[in-house]
Amino acid sequence: MYLSTTLRTVVFGAALFTLSTCARNPVSGKREISLMSTEQEIAIGKESHPSIVASMGLYENAALQAFMTEKGQAMAKISHRPDLPYQFYIVDTPVVNAFAVPGGYVYFTRGILAHFNNEAEFAGVLGHEIGHITAKHASRQQTKQLFGTLGTIAAAIYNPQLGQAVQQGAGLLLLKYSRDHESESDQIGVGYSSKIGYDAREMANFFQTIKRIQDNSGQAVPNMLSTHPDPGNRFARVNQLAKEYQAQNPSNYAINRNQYLKLVNGLVFGEDPKQGFVENDMFYHPDLKFQFPVPNGWQYQNSPAQFQMGPKDGKSAMILMPAPGNSLEEAAQALVKQLNLNVLENTRTTIDGNPALVFISQQKADPQQQGQQQQTQQTAANTLQIGTYLIQHNNAIYALHGLASAADFANRFPTFKSVAERFRTLTDPDKINRKPDRVYVKTVTRSGTFREAMLALGMPASRVEELGVLNSLKADDRVAQGDLIKVISK
Ligand SMILES: [Zn+2]
């Protein structure tokens, strides 16, 4: 069911390019070719929102939500486009990111909210995202990234440079803006956050946090960086812009550290195991009570709508998702129709005692796309071949798809098969009852270094750097008795 939504997004994204009018940009004041009317922008936000919720889930937290909405609406009022129906959401992912969709939809991940250390940092990023909306960057961007998930993966298989898109997974709607747009949004963010009373130098400081996350991540972690320019340069520029703004508009700009920290006390941190987690090359889903292996060295991305994984060469991928229909046959028929598949063979079997149906298919060329690309011949190299295992488990049906090009499929299929055949019911209580980490705000009881404070609060030495990033402090930085500080525990 999610597949149909995301594939529709692909088609919809392509359609945007055909609509164009000339209008005055609300931020720059310049006349320019604008591809979208305000009504179209709002329609895109409305259209995209359910896919974003399906792909990431919303995180419920009344106090944080109320704070975001209050600041968001205050900023909307002083923005260049106060009349848009702005909405602010917390998405349930540990990834450190924030993003905006045309029409006034702004999203913060719980990962980024955990990493802010004061209201001013939040306000700076809020201003940056609202800036993308008010400056109509989505209308102006040349390379649209409104890929559906399966579309993204298929694209990555044919173009390894897009492999990063697969790693992003939930990046299905993370619009890629140009460097110029990012710079413009940084500048707008300085103005907007200052106008609602915050010290925009804190926005610059947050780029230092981003830089540390980037430096510490051994692998290509999907975060703000993959869609944004070098955080080091942005720090210097935003800091300069903030200083200039404050020199011209002297006032008492707020930072509000303690107020903000109290808001994030108890926030879930990192992966939430109840949505599924990987440990020792095995994916476990405590709520749905199943497990299956993740081939050694594969990268993966988990979201409420699906789990996807693939080798680093980006030339194949596997996706597990709920399948539509009440029986295996119904599910197969629905998928064949939704994905426009040509079935080559199918077999009934059982996996761990669960009824299962296996079919191999090829995706037929999309007639709409063919029209645009003037009849590209379908060849084994550019045809997507899919090995689908439909497994009936606990009154639900899951589709485990293995994707590769038709030319490469025979090489890749044995791995798909071994993963699917090792699908099992999860019974281990240690996995089923796994609790998430949370951010807790503690008071420093004795002045000293940040490291000493963390150790005194029972944090392991091995996590001091990670906790330092979270607190925007270095191990040897001084903290004073009575300071509030974030720790991570169950
Ligand atoms: Zn941006």
C-alpha cells in the first residue's frame, strides 16, 4: 500500500516541470520563472505529507510539539509569506535532519531535536527551513529528488552514484537544494530567528555540531550534510551574518538553554527497538515478532513503512514491507498490478512453517516515462528484475523483494533466497523487550571537566565523545556545579 503512494509521487514529481508561470519572488523581489503557484505548492505539501508520515512516522511529544508550533507560527508571521498554512511536525527518526516541503510543511527529526542545546539553535534551523519555503526554492530547483522508494532503489541500481540515495532510504522526500539556495536559506534563517528574538550566532554554533557528527560517522550516515554544503564554511558565514545583524539591530537576543533542555528530557535517542533493529547481522522486529538476516557488510535503513538493505556496490537491494490483500494470491495480484510486473515464474512454499509464495518478475517499462524518453529499448541491463517472497506470518502478509538488473539477477538471487528462507518468528524475550535509549537532563553536582561530569553521572568513557556532540561540549571543557547537561540511558 505504501508502494502505490510512493510510486505516485514519482509521477507527480515529474509532472511539476510542465507547469510554469512568471512571478515575483517573495524574498528576492525579482521576477523569475516560477514553476509553481501557491495553490500548487500547498497541494504538493498535502500530497507529500502522508508519504513522509508513512516513511518515518510521527513522534508524539505534546510539550515539544507545542513549543515548535508556537515558535513556528511566530516566525511565519514575520516571514515573507505569512499567509501560507504552516504546519510543524516531529518525525520519528534518529537521523539528524530538518526539512521543508512547499506549502508550509516543516519537519524536524527527533534526532535533531535531541542535538539542539538551546532554543536559539532550534530557531536558526527553523528559520533556515522556513526560508526554503518562503524563497520558493523547491520551485526553483533544477534536480528534483521527489523519488518514490522503489524508484530510488531502481535508479540506484542503474546508477551507482545514486547509491547514497539508497542509504538515505527515508530520503524519499528530502529535497536536494543547490548550494546557492542553502546559502540563501542560511541568510534568511539569521533574519527570521533574530526577528523572533533569538541569538542567531547559536545557529552558526549548530553547524559545529553537524560537523562533529559528520567527522565522527565512519559511514555515510544520512543527515543534513548529504543535502547541505560544508558545515565548516557555513559556521563562519552565519556567524558573520548574525554579528552584522545584531550590530545593526541591537537588542537582548535570547538563547534559552535550560528552557530548551527541559523540553527534551526523556526524548527517545537513537534507534527505537520497537520499530525493529539490527544486531549481529540479524534484523529483529519486536512488535511484529519476526527476524531475518542482514548479509554481512550490507547497509540498511529501517522505517515504519519498510526495511531496506543492500550491498555497498548499490547494484542490488532487498526491501521488506507489508503486502496488500488477505491471501498470498491476492497480495501477489495486487503487487503485479501496482508495480506493473511481468511474472516469469512462481512457486508456493513454506518458510519456517509459514505459507509463502515466491515469484520472479520484471518491471515493464513505464509508458509515461517511455513517452518522455522517446522509446528507450528495454534491455537486460536496464530492466529491473525482482524476486519476491510473500510470507504469511501472524495474520499479516509481508513482501520481501530482492531487486537487481535482469542482467545481474542470477548472480544476486542466491543471496535474496538465503535471506528469505531464514525468515523466522521472533521468540527471544531479550529482543522482544528491548527498551530504547533516552535523553535525560541532569544537574552537574561538582564543577570540573565535561568528561568528569559524564563519568560522575555513570556514563561510560567510551561514549564521552558522542555525549560531547550531544551537549556541544568537548571532553576537557569546563562545566559548573548546577549546570544542566544531557546524558543517555534507558
Ligand atoms: Zn536547507
